[in-house]
Amino acid sequence: MEHIKTALVTGAASGLGYELALLLAKDGYHLILIDINSEQLEVVKKELELSFKIKTRIITKDLSLQNCALELFEEVKETPIDILVNNAGFGLFGPFYSTDWNRELSMLNLHVIATTQLTKLLLDDMIKKRRGKILNVSSLAAFQPGPLMSIYYASKAFILSFSEAIANELKGTGVTVTVLCPGQTKTSFQEVVSEGNTSNKISFNIATADKVALYGYKAMMSGKTLAIPGTINKFLSFLPRILPRTIATAIVRKIQQKNRE
């Protein structure tokens, strides 16, 4: 009996999540797509099923809420998952002392708790089958502290560290973990971060979602642990290792402020 390949993608209604779902569909994976935006999920489902010979199941879920990762697992646990893409995320700009705690709590629930719990819940079956791939979407922000986006940077650093650690633990099991760390990318993420602020003014070194997704997808399929798309981004990820941390932090703050002048 031929194995039916299935992938689960969070934050799949737009941006990187959509582009990754498209690549998976092209490779014949049936899809379980998760997003908070039910209308856009329907659009994506119709598009992918019309274009490719796959089945697409959509689940509207806000993974920033407590226990939602477990609720999602209960809905999908009867379907063997070959690939998990933890992509859903958002940002928030402003000094920590003045930002909205409830919004930050949602971010932590989404980036840290949901990513970690979904990974843990789906890993067991992957290890038993001795096959599976996990792609966790972090950010170039993971490599240094980020004044004016402190929780976002810190949560992305968690994803990077967590992913690299379990990738090492899983060697020899048939399961691989890849962490994608893109720089600035043209997606709806920028609109969410800039809510209540001026628009993003820095246009240098901004990548398109399709190219970032393809880079991350190829890295995942090859079993590579760390994926940083772009020569400039690779260089920027290395800078905090040679600069004093206070200087690296100060540079990030200046960039953040310049971005919103």
C-alpha cells in the first residue's frame, strides 16, 4: 500500500506559510493547514486542490491561546504527519515597559509554547516510524537581543536554540529538525508589527516570501539543521559573535528606531 504523505503547516493562510504549503502541494503532500484567518484558508484550500492532486484540510485555530496546541493535536492525531511546519508568528514594536502584556503573552504562547508542544506531541509517532521532518521558523532576530522588540527577539532565540538542540538529539532516529532564520521578508508580518506606528522604512535586504520559503524547504528536505537565506543575512548572524554584546544590542536599537522614523 502506497504511503500517503501528509504535512501540517501553521500560519498557512499567507506569507511564508502559504508559500511552504504550495511547495509541499507541488511535491504531492496532502495538507492540514492551520490559521486564524478562516476566509483566507478557504481561498488557499480551493487554490491548492484545483492546482494539485492533493487533499487539503483546513482548521481555524488561534494557537496563541492556552491549550490550543493540544486541542489541535486531538483533532489531527488520527492522521500520520510526515512533516510539521511551525510557521505561525507575529511581532510587536515598542519599549517593554509600555507594550501590552496580553499581546506579549499571546506571542509567547504562540512562538514558545505552541511550537514546543506541537513538536513534542507529533515527534513520538515520527520516531516510532523512523521518519519525519520538522521545520521551525525563527528569524535573523534570534542571534541578538532586540530593544524595542524584546519579546519577539527573545522568543525567536528560543526557537533557534530549541531547534538546534533537539536536531542533535534526534540524530540517528530518521527524524530531522530544521530551523529557518530569514531576515526581513515581504509578508503581512510587517503590517502587524507596524500597527499603530509608521510603516517600515528600511527596504534594503528585504527578501520575497517565495524565495525564503524555497530556501527553507530545500534545507528541510535535505535534513540541514540551520537555514539562513542570503549572504548578507549569514554575515549579520555572525556579527554578534565578534562584537561586544552591548554594541550589537545598541546597533539593533538604532536600526529599529530608524525603521520607524
